[in-house]
Amino acid sequence: MFAAATDTALVALITGASAVLAAFTGAGWSVVTERAKAKHARRAAEEQRDVERRDARARETWDAYYKTQAAVLGLGLSVGISLDMRASSNARLDGEDLPTQLRLVRAEYLAATVAIERLWPLCPPSSHDNLRMLSDEVSTAFGYARGVSQQQVTATEVEKALQERLRALGDDLSRDGHLRE
């Protein structure tokens, strides 16, 4: 009778110990699995935030580039008109046309210069040379409009030089991984 009770107690003890051991093992694996899932989720969230930051930076850079492009092309057009007015009085409607045009050129020169300066910190360092050359070309174009330069240039030459500098900068930005939108 004791043997049967002892066998039953032994089986109950082994079954209970096995159940407790299985519970601890299951709980331990659950903790390990949940930690691994949480770590993976944290890494995925960090990577997503990095991608979103890079995309936002690229959008900001391209928006600034497009504003710079508009300002520089507007300056090129205004400089071209002022050069035409200087070259031929027939291009003027009245005596105030050229002074009015020169005031417009000054305003557009300022807008182009400000746009370039706003673009500067957004551009990668590898694009700074092209940005500097664009800034120099803008200053040269402004000098032509003011009549400071003794060199005779046409409106087409000024616009072409500005467009080439803008294209070089845009190509540079594309190469550096800033995606076009």
C-alpha cells in the first residue's frame, strides 16, 4: 500500500516539477523572444526615421535649389533685357525704361544671392564648388547689367552661362544621392 502511494506521490512530484520547469522555460523563452522582437522593432523604427529624415532633407534641398534656379533665371532674363536696352535705344519704350530695368536687376540680384546663400548649408560639401561658381556667375551677370564690365556680351551668352552653372549644380546634387522629386 505504501509502495502504491509512494509511486503515486513520486509520479505527482515528477509531473509537478516538470510542469514548473516547463512554465519557467516557457516564461524565459517568452521574455527572450519579446526582447528580440522589441529590439528589432526599435531598429526598424530608427531606420524608418533615418530614411524619413534623409527624404525630408532631400526635399528641402531640392526646394531650395528650385527657388535658386527661379531667382537666377529671373536675373538672367532681366540682365539680358537691360543689355539689350543699353545696346539699342529702340529696345526702350521711354527714358525711364533702362533705370526701371536696372532697379529690377538689383532686386533680382539680391534675390538670387539670398537664394544661393540659403541653398549653401543644404548642399553637401562636394557641391560647394559648383555653388561658388554659380554665385560668381551671378555676380558677373550683375556686373554686365551695371555696365561695370568693359567686355561686350549678349543676353544669350549671359543666360547660357547661368543655365550651365545651374545644370552643373543640379547634376552634382543628383550624383550626391539627393533624389529628384
